Amino acid sequence: MTNNNVKEIEDLVKIISKLPGLGPKSARRIVLKLINNRDELVKPLTNTLAQVYKNVTKCKNCGNLKSNNSNCNCFTKKYDQICVVENIADMWVIESAGIYKGQYHILGGTLPSFESKNSNNGLLIESLINRVKTNSVKEVILATSASIEGETTSHYISDSLKDTKVKITRLAKGVPVGGEIEFLDDGTLFSAFKNRAPIKVD
């Protein structure tokens, strides 16, 4: 081992290796960079991570990240449109593309294709229904992935919202079958949003 098996370094490498897209080699390069820039990187990173751990949580109403020092904007802003996504990474992709500027609802995952219709599998679906009812929402945009689980989730939500009479639309052409929102380019997302179509609920 080039680091002579220093326990603290090995522990840090193991933790960083757990991050998406990083293996042991990449983790070691990051650790080396941190060690060589203690004052510039390590101290600020340590302080920032401590603040995030202490103050940042997920909103139980919309699923977005919020600071414990302030109310989530799903409570403070008026809106008549909600874009429903599977996770926060999907929301960030859509936001960065500049396609949609309204409110989001992060489900926290998808329903398995075999899931019972009597169970929402711990997803934030009930709170979505409540948001639609209490905020006079005119349109719900379903931006779940074009996978079997994404389609299952989309149909479940549509069925759950049918009594609210809200307009429900689904991302249209541009999203390949099995495609995940997080990995789509801006042009594909723009086409999908622009050509979204209403969902007919029986």
C-alpha cells in the first residue's frame, strides 16, 4: 500500500469509494488531493458537511431537500402546477435544463411492477394528493422514467388522482423505453416536456 495502511486514510478511502461513480483508485486520488490541501479543502469540507448533516432534511410534504432553519417553498409559494419525479437527481437535471420552473414533488422511488394497488410502497403519493387538493393545482406532470416501474408508478398516481379532476400529463416522445430522467440530455428533455400528453383515466 502506498499509504502504508494508515487507518484514518483507509477509512476515508472506504467512505469515498461508496459515492456514485467512484472506486478505490478514484477515492485514493481524492484523498490525496484533500491531504495536500488541508486548509483549502479539508477544513471547509468538514465544516460544510457538519452543517449539512445538522440542518438539511427531506421535506415530508414534497420530498425535496430543505433547511431546518426555514420552511420548504412548497408551503410558502403559490402554485398551480406540479412536476412529479422519482428522485432529487431527476429534479436537478430538469432544473439545470431550464425546461420547467414550477413546483416539484419527489416520490422517493418507484413502485415495483407487481406492487399491489392498495399499497404506495412508502412513496410520497398521499402527500401529492393532498397538495393537489389544497393548492388548487391545475396540472400534474408525471416525469417518471420510461421503465416498467416508472410506468407502473405513473398509472398508480393517475388512478389515485382521478377524483381530483386535475389535468394529468406524461412526458412524451423523446424519452426512450427504459430511459431514466437523470441521464437524458437537455434536448431530449425539452422535447419530452414540450410534447407531453394528457393521461386518460378510466
